[in-house]
Amino acid sequence: MSTSTASPATHDPVPSEGAWRTVVRGISLSPELRVGLPVTILLALLATAGRAIVPIAVQMTIDDGLQGGVGVDVQTVLSIVAFASVAVLLTAVCSGAMNYRLAAVVETALSSLRVRAFRHIHDLSMLHQASQQRGGLVSRVTSDIDEVSRFMQWAGLNLITAVGQLTIATVVMFVYSWRLTLIVLAVFVPFVIGARWFQKRLTRAYLIVRERIGRLLGVVAETVVGAPVVKAYGIEPRTQDRLDHAIGEHRRAAVRAGGLSSIFSATGEVFGAVATAAAVVGGVMLGVDDQVTPGMVLAFLFLIALFIEPVLVAAEVINEGQNAVAGWRRVLDVLDVEPDVEDPGDDGVELPDEPIGIRFDHVSFRYPKPGESAREASGPIVLDDVDVAIEPRTKVAVVGETGSGKTTFAKLLTRLMDPVDGRVLLAGTPVDQVRFDSLRARVVMVPQDGALFDGTIGDNVRMGRPDASDHDLQLAFLELGLSDWLEELPQHLDTRTGERGGSLSAGERQLVALARAYVANPDLLVLDEATSAVDPATELRLQRALAGLTSGRTTVTIAHRLSTAETADEVLVFDGGRLVQRGAHDDLVAQGGVYGRLHTSWTRGVGRDG
Amino acid sequence: MHGLLRRGLRVIGVALRGAPRPFAVGVGGAALFAVATVAASLVLGWVTDEVLLPQFEAGETDAAALTLAALVIIGVGLVKATGVLGRRLGAYLAQFQLQAMYRQRVTRQYLRLPLRWHRRHPTGELLSNANADVESAFFVAAPLPMAMGASILLVLTAGLLVVTDPALAAIGFSVGPLLIFANWFYQRRMRYAATVAQQARADVSEVAHESFDGALVVKTMGREQAEAERFRGISEDLRDKMIRVGRLRAFFDPVIEALPNIAILLVLFVGAYRVRAGALTPGDLVLFAYLFRLVALPMRVFGWLLGELPRAVVGWDRVSRVLDETGEMVYGRAPAEGEGGAATQLDEVRFRHPAPERGDLAGPDATTPRHRTAAAGSGPRAGGSAVATADRDGGSSHGHDGPPADETDQQRRGIESVSFDVPAGRTIALVGATGSGKSTVASLLVRLFDPDHGSITFDGRELSELDRDQLAANVAIVFQEAFLFDDTVRDNITLGLDLPDADVEAAARLAQAHGFITELEHGYDTPVGERGATLSGGQRQRIALARAIVRKPRLLVLDDATSAVDPSVESDILRGLADSDLPSTVIVVAYRKGSIALADEVVFLREGQVAARGSHEQLLEEEPSYADLVTAYERDAAERDAMAAGQDTRGIGP
């Protein structure tokens, strides 16, 4: 039975930690982000200082150049302007250097985070991978990280310059007149308080937008993938209703978030005007007491503009940043998941170099409920106290109905999952003590659908043994009796398999998967027999290749066909998670029971009795 | 003026026409903002000359004048805030209205266009058309009101500057052409860099998708490290391209910011002369400097708008390619209703599946060889996007790459010339090897495609003459790949038809689905999850079958629709269908001998043609290749029996 499709992450639209904590955690996990940070910040401050140059030049020109003496002192103005121009150019260079450093650092750090998350996802158990939607996993190493990267460069830049600009504007204001500065700052206190309130509501609004876009994508995907059904059943109107609904829901949520952020920006403008008015009034009142000069008050008006801008920008960065922080959090959360099936690595042992026998020592398995770790799983029991030994070099067929536990048996055998109780031993060694490289080299599983990657047939087979030459591969096909099939293909080993092997038929994909297992030359082979019907000619080829592949190896086959069970040395019959029968086919038929029932069902369908 | 700008302006035109009211709000707000901004600078000039300087000189405050000044400043600020609100709100409203509108149009087009068109386009491409492409086409709506407001600001400011001092204004505006040139240069370089980066991004996503999709293989072959290395290569490629984009921006941004500042300084310098010459008051000079800061803003906004244009054009091109597609099926008005099963006939029908098109979206760059993993052992890579079109038709899909393979596929898939008739109420089995054209015939019978040549009739009428709804109501097909919607079991069976529960249940019983459905947590009201993920393949197939049966179609086509169902259940289903009072002619694509034997007659297809026709027994005798095909299982078993008999004396089964 497949587990629930909903991932825990989608159940939880409320952030579990604050944005700030996520950022701190993220930075500590990507030390590359701190490379050269002091220099970058220094450059940013210098670049930002450039923004104060023009207001200062205006003030100096008016105070010294125009009013300072009698009439206009052109020489002074010239030197002010020349000096300021050089400063503007220098700060522009600083600004460019800072932008570039930021881009390089962020992209480098995130590329390595991307690769790390990718690797980590592969290290997670099947169990965990299965509990997540594929698209969700992919988005963690793609769009989530893209979002963080885009945000960090846009926001990182803006935040650094905003903070710098704010600092410099404040410092310059203080230098001019601390009294006037305090007046301006006082005006902004209620604004900062209001901003926090806005931010909370915006966070929620953006979360809803993200959820709705996910739902919208789901409905569109359904429409596209299900197009044959939609057309054949003429349900276009109903489908369009569903689409329109999802589209409308997303639009409403987006407009709401946009509206909130618009109101916020407008509020900022009002505070800017109040601050300007306060500076004029305060300036005049102080000026009368000779505390400030007219030039200073005028410079203040410019400085207030310089002050408001970063405040608004910073607020917007924080608002819009909710999206990126959520993406970052998803990536970090995946990295936080401890792989519950862990490679013992150097502490582990190698499988002894001998034919592999299997022992299940009172093994039980349950699936974890959402939120539980695999070890404390308390879901319904899937495998119940299975105790069985299989001699090396035997061919075993595992049979049972859907949900009987036969697939779980195979997953525990290959250590795609660990049991909740009991031990699995291969060649006398507990499987959780075996190093992965040894385990994967000696134990190979062939999944139900050939599971091919886009590339050539040669590429796909070579995954079984990366150093195999073309000649080795051809030999493998020959030994499996498949060279006639390979020769029929337009480009033989170089024939492209297409996306997920889509250029080949289901049976042909299986042939490639068998060849892949053959070149890997394992001692224990676990086969999950394909259920989908293939035409009988391909079926025959499959049978022949299987015979070649399994010869001389311990083989465990999850059998969906009678013929497989018939030819096995031994059949294990599962029912409701328990091993209920074992023995040779004929003996089991004579016994009746669960196997008898399965046998009757098989023979009736294939039509051999009639 | 190059093509990009012209096409960009066309997208802007489309946007303006698509959401006139929000844009009116946005542009109105932006205009208000512009006017208020200019007013604010005038006010500051006035405050300087009339309030500040006099009071400084006088050495005493004038409360009335100060209050007035403060009120005017705040009043102008309020107007400005209203402008900001209108501008931003209008931009958001416009953007989301356009997105929603074009998403509806694109998806309506998906529903309208024939399956033939769908086959040519990978799922991932269609998904991104409706999502990312629509989005990027109308991102341009966001800076649009601001840009239009900014042009008003620019005109107002320019006017004021010219009125105040034409000579000084001329000096200041010399910066304009420089900005435009810098922008043009940037756009050219950026477009290429961004396109290349976007492609690299798609590659990363493809490799990730493929690798996670094949997680089982990766794990069981111990290829985690090899996969990580493959991913690292492609991720670092993206990183380098993104750094290149960053470098361009790093160069451009400071230039755009420094140019207006230099202009202001120039104005200050020349302005000082003008003040000395008495042509200008100090207040005017302050106003001038302030106004120039304002001019820098529209310049930046235009840069912003121009920066969005390449993306908007690419997005819009992709969206309009879908919207401009024609060729939807034309339906007639003839009724398809009648008593009992329908007779159907194919006459010299030929059909070739269209070759898939790789979305040629990346502009100049799409033809360059895409990142391939050449090194042996580094593994193959993804070629297309997410959900494959593969297997929608039991193996009639094609590879995207390698023309020779496609050629061969073309010859193998599809049908050459098929003629046969099915009398009303009969059950016919379509049998043939993979690629013989069974699924193609099945799809043609229900008019998912129109044949390239030849005719298909339903009760003597051409399928194309039949009314759309009548056809859908009287003809049903069940595919091997059972597609379920993210909905309840019941809704997946009724698909929105208002049917009595008893009918739904009866159909489910006939499909051998009632038993397991009632064991589900909420029975018929259990949600099945995305694509029916909570159910097994056989269960999904049986629900899809019930969906067809509940409509009581006059023609029922089962395209290997029970492949994942246990053989015994399969024959129960077919036997049940035969015994039921369904008014159906049934055409069943099957492999298993037990199912074939239940048909009244067999049509045997080989290489896209009817090779033989007759009862199962007849064909077994008369047609050696048919006998070869359907008895392969038995011969295999017999061979193994013989081998086993040779190895030991233990006999095996009948």
C-alpha cells in the first residue's frame, strides 16, 4: 500500500521558527557566505557613503560657495564639485565591486548547498522519500534555492546599502545637529512599531499565496496529464470550472498580499512628510538660536529623503523576503532530517566473500505515522515476526496479495529500510553493519519498472559497472541471449532510451534493467517482477534473460506470475504480514491454503486449465 | 530601435488592453505621485525662500508661517501617499488580473486543442506555459504604472527646469542620452547572459527530477556519489552563468546611479556662475538640485521596465504560441443515441502519430548543444520535463532526441491501412504485438484523433458528423494508464454527472471495484489523492472501468484496461460485462488468452494492418503468427517443463 501523499511540510503552513532564526541557521550551514564578508561590508559602506556626497556638496555650495563670502566664490564651488565628482566615481567603483563579490559569494555558497541537499535527499531512506511528493523534493534543490539566491542578491544588496545608508544618514544628521536628528527619529518610532504588525500579517498573506499557487499547479497538471480522459469523456466544462476556481483563488490571495504591502508603502510616505515638516519647524526654531545654519536645514531635507528610502526598502525586503526565507527553511529542514537508514561507513564491515545466504531473525516492520521517526514507528504492522533462513544459491519466489508484506520483505532484505524489531543477516552478517559500498556491490535489486534514465542503453547498463567497456556490455547482452534484440535497435548500445525510458516498451525497459544487473555481477539478486503486460515475444526474451541472470546466484523474486513460483526452488507465501507457508510449488499446491487460492486464481486467468 | 523593444511594446499594449481599469488606477496614482513629488520640491523651494531664510535672517520664528509650511508639507505628503497607494495597488491588480485572465485562456486552449496537439508537447512545457510563462509575460505590469507616472514626472520636471533656467536644464539633460546608451548596451549583453542562465537552470531541474525519480535505482546500485557528482557539474555550470549575470549587473547599476549624480554636481557648478550672474536665486538652485534627483528616479524606473522586457517578450511569445494554435476538432450535430450497442466500421484507415516537438523556447540559444554528460559512467541525463507523455498510449511515445530512432519509431507506430467492421452488440478482441497499432485503433474509434486517411463510422455515420456531447455520452474508452483526479472515488466515477448512488454502485460491482471501495475508510467518499496515489494500479484501473460502465455507453473500448488486475479478476470482469444488460458493443485490447477467449471474434493486427480475423480457435489454426503470439506463455512453460523433466524426474503440473 502506498503511504499518504501529503508531505508533513504541506500540512504546516505556519512557520515553526522565526525568519531570523532561519537566516542564522542558514548562514551557519553555509560558511561560504561569510567569505570575504568584512571587505564586502566595507565596500558596501563606502558605496553607500557615496549617496551622501551630493547633499553634502549642495550644502557646502550654498553655505560656503554662495553665502560664505560676498557674492559667489566660484573657486570654492569648483573645488567642492571636483572633489565630489571624484568621490562619486570612487564610490561607484566600490558599489560595482561589492555587487560582484556578493553575486559570486552567494552563487558559490548556494551551489554547494544545492549539491549538499541533493546528496542528502539521496541518502534519506526510501521511506522518507516516499512520504514526500517528487515535485516537492525537486523544488528543494531548484526553485527553493533559486528563490534564496535571487533574494540574497537583491535583498542582500539592498539590506546592506539600506543599513549603510541609514547609518550614514543618521551619522551625518547627528554631525549637523543632534537636536534636529532626535526630532526626526522620534517621528519614526510609531512607524517602526506599525511595521512589525504589518509584517506579521504579510507573512501570513504570502504563505497563503504560496499554498494557492501549489494547488493551481496541481490542477493544471491534472488537466494536462489527464487530457485523454478529459477529451474522451467530454468533461471540459467541469475541468474548466476547477481550473477557474484555482486560478481565482490564487488571484484573490495575491491581490490581498499586494494590497497590504501597498498600504504599508503609502504609510511610509506619510511618515516621511511628517518628518520633513518636523525638520523645517525644528530647524527654524533652532536656527533662530543659531544652533543650525540654513544650509544645514536644507541638507537635512535631503538627508531625510536618504533616511526614509532605506527604511522603506528594508521593510519591503523583510516583507518580500518571507518567500525566500520559507524556501530556505525547506532546504534546511531537509538537511536536518537524519537518514534513518545509515551507512556504517568505515565502522562497517564487508560482506564475506562467499555465496550469500539470508536470515530473517524475528523481523517485524511498521510504517511510521506522520511525524514519527522510523524507529518509533507505530503504524499498522506490515511485517509480523518473520523468521526465515534461505540457503545460498537458492531461487526463492515470494508471493502474496497486495499488502501481504512481500514488497516490505524485499526492501528490508536490500536495506532500503530497517526493521522495527529483529535482525536481517546476509551471509551471517547483520546487514546494518555492512558498508554500503560492499552491500550495493554484492546485493542488487531490479525494480518493477525498468527505471531508466534518459541517455543511451549503454549508459544505463553501465550504471551497474561504471568501468565496463562497450565490449563488456555487448558480451553481457550476448550471454543473456539478448544480442538479437540489441542488433534490431537502430543504434544498438547507442540507442537513446528517452525520458524515463519512454522510447522503449515496458518489456524492453525491463530487458535493459536486467542487463544492468547482470554487469553488476551481484551475489544476491532481488527482483520485483513487472506486472504490466508485455507482448509474449518480449516476455519470452525476458524469461531467457532472467534464466541467464539468476544462474548460480541467490535470487529472491517478488513474484506476480505463476510461472515464476513454479520454477523457484522454494516459495515463501505471505499473508497479512506473516509468512504463512513455505515450500516447493507442488507441495504447496497440494497443501492448499493461501497458496492454493492464489494458484487457482492464476490458472483460471491465464486460461491454462481451459 | 530593434525588434526586442518593438515586441516589448506590443506586450505592454496587450497588458494595457487586458486590464484597463487597474492600469487607470495605477497610472492615476503614479501621476498623482509625480505631481505631488514636483509639488513637494516647489514647496521646499518656497519654504526655503519664504520661510527658512527670512526667519533665519530675522533671527526669530514666525509661528503662523511655520505652521503653514508644516501643514503644506504634510498635505503634499498625504497626496503623495495616496498616489503611492493607487500606483502600487493598480500595478498589483493589473498584474494578477492579467495573470488570471491568461491562465484561463491558456488552459481553455489546452481543453480545446485536440489530443494530437497534446502529444506533441511534453507535460512540463504545458505546465510552465500556464504558470511561469504567463507570469513572466506580465511581470512587466508591475513597473508599468510607475514608468508611466515617471514619464509624467519627467515631463513636469523637464518643463520646470526649462522654465527656471533653460541653459542649466540643457546641461542637466545631457545625461539622458548617456543613460539611454548605457541601458541599451546592458540590455543587449544581459539578454544573452540571462537566457543562457535560464537554460542552465532548466538543466539543473531536469537532472534533479530524473535523479529523484530514479531514486530506487540510484540506491540499489549505490550510485549516490556518482549522481551527486553529476549534479555538481551541472549546478556549478549554473553558478558560473549566474555569476556572469551578476557581474553585468554589478557593472551597470553603479553607472546608472552615478550618472545623475555627476549631472547634479555639474548643475551645481554651472549654477554657481548663474547665481553670481544674477540669473538664478539660491532657492532656485536648491530646487534645481532637488528636481534632478527626481529625474534620476524615472531613469531608474525605465531601466527597470526595460530590464523586464526581454523576459516579458520570451514569456509572451511562448504564451501566444499556445493561444494562436488552431486545429481543434470540429464536431457535427448528428445524434449518436440509439438502442443497444452501436455498429462501428473502419475503412482503409491510416494514422501516423505526430512527432513530439521540443519546445524551442530559449531563443538564440536553444540550438546549441545542451549540457551532456559525455564521460562514461557519469550516467545519462534527463531529456525532457517532468511527467512523460510516455505510456499514455501503451508505448506509442517517442524519444525527443536522435532523429534516426524517431524515423524507425514512426514506421513502427501508427497504422497503415486498417479496415474491419464490428456488428452491433458484439465483443471483439484486438490482438497484436507491441507497436502493431492496437492502441491507435482504440483511440481512433472514440475520436481522440482523426485519421489521416480513410473513414470511421458509428451506426453508419462518420464519427466527425456526430455531436460532441452525444459522442462523449455514448462512447467510452478506458486506458491502460488509469488516470484518476484528485477527488473522491465517487466523483472519479461520475466525473460530475448527477447519477443515483445505485447506478454508481452497480457500475463498480461490474468493474469488480465495489468490494475494495467499501473497505476504504470513507467508502465511495474516500479521496484518492493526487493521481489516485493512495490506490494500487489494479484498483485505479477498476475505478476507471466503473467510470466508463456507469455511462452505459453504446460503444465501450478497453485499451488493455485491466493489465494490472489479477488474471482471475480480469476474466470475472469480462464475463460480467458479457452477462450484464449493458447495451454495449465492446472492443477489448488484450494479451491474456483467458480474456481473448471470451470475445466473440478476434481482429489480429500486424505492422499496422489487419492480418487476420475470426474466432480465437479459427485463428489459432489458420494464422501461425497469431498462434505464436498468444501461446507464447504456454510454450515457455512447456519448454521449462521439458527442461525440468530432463533434470530430475519430478513432474510439474498439467
